[in-house]
Amino acid sequence: MNASLKQYGKAKGYTFILGATDAGNILYAAEGTELSDGVLNGLNEQYDRQHSSPAH
């Protein structure tokens, strides 16, 4: 099934194909759509803002 979804996604020019499950799985992602670094950077920035000591 994964190979078929990959072929279908590429043929249709899709960036993502999402699964309709409670987990919200990504069934297909086009090459070059790696989002991990951006997501982690955003989470780290949010954490830093929430846990920084107030300026005196």
C-alpha cells in the first residue's frame, strides 16, 4: 500500500496524503518536505519564552 500511495502522490503532484484516523498519520509526503527542524525550533522557542526568567 505504501508504494502505491507514493506512486499516486507523485503522479498527482500532491505534497501530502493524510490518513483519516484519530492519529492523523501522514501516509505520503513529497521529497523535500521535512518539517522536523522547523517544528523543533518553534517548540524550543516557545519553551524558552515560557521558562525565561524576567528581566530585572
